Amino acid sequence: MNVGFNATGVGDIFTLMDELERLATADEVCRALKGVLGRFGIDYFLVSHLPPTRERLAPYAILKHWPAGWMSHYDRSGYCKQDPVVRRCFETIEPFEWSSAPVDLEVQPKGRQLMHEAAEFGMAEGYCVPIVDMNGFQAVVSLAGPRIAASPDERRALHLLGYYAHATSLRVGRMKQPTTAALSPRERDVLSYIASGEKLDEVAGKLKISRETVTTHLKRAKIKFGTRTLTHTVVEALRQRQLRP
């Protein structure tokens, strides 16, 4: 009986991988994921880039089916820098259980509080697939529910599914935003210097323009990408290959 269940579960996951390649919208992808993942006690999932320290998580999310109100609560509470799961994602490329992410209360004093509140939102257990994309940015596929009921074979299949879900989410995300305007040459120059760590005044000096003009170019780039922070703008420019890493 157990072998049959495992074989069926793994087969369902592989069938889902094939289906993802044919889907064209984020809503279709979410429905397909929900339909299969729910069989393993996985009610929620998130596909996201990992933000730098002190950034909010929401602007980096690519595809999400998270409990109502959780993302806004998470960002309002500044939990990204307190999250032991996020920290673990920067330390490994192997999939892991949320419960295996160590909580360092000196570095992340709200870490246990965060995990307790996640459980109250229906995410007592979680399974993460860390990903490093082709531009070197770290991302994650995070799966969660009250209790994840997946065998070791099924968890290995979920690991592989994470890569398919990430690639599909990026693809449908690009299809959802086909009208993103190209950066102007000067906007590209400014972002290139910012990406290399230059400050605004240093960028102004190198390009022989005023600091205010630098700021204007950055504002225009943010508007084109729909981003709020410099870091997110650089990430999006690289993701869309309007900048070279």
C-alpha cells in the first residue's frame, strides 16, 4: 500500500511538471500547483527572489498563494531579516524543512515568534527549495501547510518540481508584463554604476551630471519596472537582461 501511494504521488508531481510547460498565465499555474500540492498537505506556496538585508519580501515575489494577510503582516513586522528560513536559503542549495532552519536569537530575536505566527496562519510545516538563477540571484520555492504528508521519494520529486515552478513563474511573469519599456542609454549607465556599488554623488561625478539628474534617471527606471527600491530596480534590469551582470 505504501509503495503504491508513493508511486502515485511521484507520478502526479511529474505529470504536473509536464503541464506547467504548457500553461500561459500566472492564474493557470497557481491552479495547477494548488490541485496537486494539496494532496500532500501543501496549502500554500511562494516563488520569490530573496531580497537583500532590510528589504521587504513582497516586491520580490514572482508567484504566490499565501494565506490572506500573511505577506503584509510579514513585511510590516520586518520579518524578512528575522526569518531563519530566509537565512538558511543563503547558506545552502539543498532543499530543507522549515523546522531544520536554526534560530539564532542573537541575530534574529523574533525568529521563534515568526515561526509561531506562521503556524497560526496555517503554515506549521514548510519545505524550501533554494535556487540560484542564471544571473546569480538567489530565489526560493517555499511550500507550506498545517502538516506536509510526503514520503522521501515524493519530497525528492517536489525538489525537482521547485525548479520547474521557478522557471514557469519567471516565464508567465514576463508574459504578464510585455510592455515594460527599455531603459534609455543614460538610465542604463546610471544603474550599471549603482549595481557596482557606486553612490549617487560618485555616479554624478563619473557621468558629469548633477546628483538631481541621477535621481531623475533612477526614478524613471523605477517607473518602467514598477519597482520601489534601487536594489529591486537593479535586480529587475538584470533579470530582463537590460543590464549585464
